[in-house]
Amino acid sequence: MRIPAWRGFLGCGLVASVAYFLLPDVERIAAASSAVLHFAAAAAVVAGIQLHQPADRRPWYLIAAALLAFGTGDSLVFSPVRDLSDACFLGAYVALTIALLRLVRSRSHGRDLPALLDALVVTTGLGVVSWQFLMGPYARDPALSLDQKLTSILLPLADVVLLAVLVRLWSGGGQRPAAYWLLGLAVVALLAAGTAFGVVTLKGPYPPGTPMDAGYITFLLACGAAALHPSMASVATLETTPTPLRPRWRLVLLGGAAILAPAVQMLEWMRGRPIEVPVVAAASIVMFLLIVARTQGLTRQVTVQDERTRIAHDLHDGPVQQLAVLNYDIYRARKRLAELLGRPGVRPW
């Protein structure tokens, strides 16, 4: 029995991941091993492109480029040009973000303003949280040089932007095959690992071979499996009938994003920690305007759906049943006339 390519890749990747965690706890060995895994995942993505021939190959080539950039950054961490590793990581985020944006464009029915507003609300809310816990502490750390501060701020910001693009992809229409969900899993795993990395490095150097690395490994395995899965060719296909997120689920998403930032700030204030008042104030104004604009559209969508449900209910209980009774009465009348005229076999209609 032939094993599908994507399952074979996952199986080999899991074995390699176990070997990675069993390696000696040496930073150089861990960095080199991580680089090899990322390069292998990039090769799997290119193989998937050649195997399944998607109509738009550019998003997948950008994903492969992002994996190569991550692997190159890992390989340069302990080299004389270590500063280039941060540039590679930032380049990887840029390539991955552009790839998702191209998928959004390929799947969208024109300009999808509601999905864009959803993404902006989530970005603003998580941007405040990211500044409170990651970007703000780095910016205030006197031990860091200007270049280190900029890099430490840009990497968490890249996480927030990437999450916004993922929300935009998730909240729009289009087909959602297995490769779509694998790609979403990859981005979520990368974001979780990146956030954990930022929190850990605030307290000290990053230790290799920790469970945090499982997030990065999940990212590269899911990317390779998504590209090798046969459904990858339909991820960027425009669906004739859009399947956007339901309005009520959008309300839940927006409500959660709006509450998250002030809730985190309140908890920090109760714990006696400093809060970023200018950032919170500016973000609150932006989020208020975005939510006002978005809820107006959601209210109209909910109203239209309720009106359609009411009309369908009225039609079912009123004219539809009356037409059914009228059809039956006509059938009985025709049957009676046929009996009187000696013409059996009259059809209902």
C-alpha cells in the first residue's frame, strides 16, 4: 500500500523531531539541526509545487522562501555575522505574510471590507498586549543597543501582523480543504512559539531543545505537509459561493479582541506593574472607531438574516401550504370530472 507523500513527510519529520530533542543540549548542535529541518521542509514545499501544479505557485514559493530564511537564520546564530540572523528571521516573516496575503487575494470576492476590519480590530487589540509584555520592556531596556531594540520590537510586531493576515484569511470565503487547515496550524504554531520566545528571552538567554521548539517544528512540518497534500492546489481557488464567517461568530471574535487589551492592562495595574497609558489610549480610540464601523455592518447582516428567516417561515406556513391545498383540490376536481366523463388515470398535475 502506497503511503501519501504528505503522510510520509510527517512520519519522517516526527522521527527527526524526536532525534532533535534527544541530541546533546548544545546550542550549536541545536541550531544546526533546526536549520537542516527547515531546509528539508522548504524542499518538501517545492516538491509539492511540482507534484500538484497549483494555478498560482507564488504563495507556495514564498512559503518555501520563508522556511529557507528561518533555516539560514538558525545557521548564522553562532557565526561571526550573527546580526544577519535577525535580518533572516524578519525576512522570513515578511515572505510568509506576503504569501498569506496572496492567498487572501486569490480566494476573495473582490474587496472584502468586513474581513479587513475584523483583522484590524484583532491586530490593534493584540498589538497593545504585545507592547505591554514584549515590545515595551525591550524598548525600555538600557542594556540593549539601538539595533537590538529595533529587532526586539520588530519581531513581536511581525507576529501581530502575521496574526492579522491569518484572521483575514480565516474570516473570508473560499474553499477550506485539508491543506488550508494545515497551513493555518503552521502559522498558529509559529505565532505561539514566537510569543513564548519573546517572553523567555526577557528573563535570560534562549535555551535550545526546550518544549518551545515544538512550536517551530510543528510550523515547518505543517508547512511541508500542506504543500504535499493533494488539496494544496485548491487552497488559492476562488469559490463561486462565498463562505464567510457567520455574523454572530464575528461578533464573538470582535468582542474578544476588544476586551483582551483592557483586561490585560487592568490585571497589570492590579499587580502594581506599569502600564503603557499612551499606547492604550491611542489603541482604544482606534479600536472604538473600527468596532463602530464594523458593528454597523454586522447589525445589518443579522437584520437581513432574521428578515430572510421570517419571510421563509411565513411562506412555509402561509402561501406554500395554501398552494399545496389548492393543488390537491384541483387534483380531486379533475379526478371527479374524469370519472364523470369516463376518462380514468388523471394525474395530479
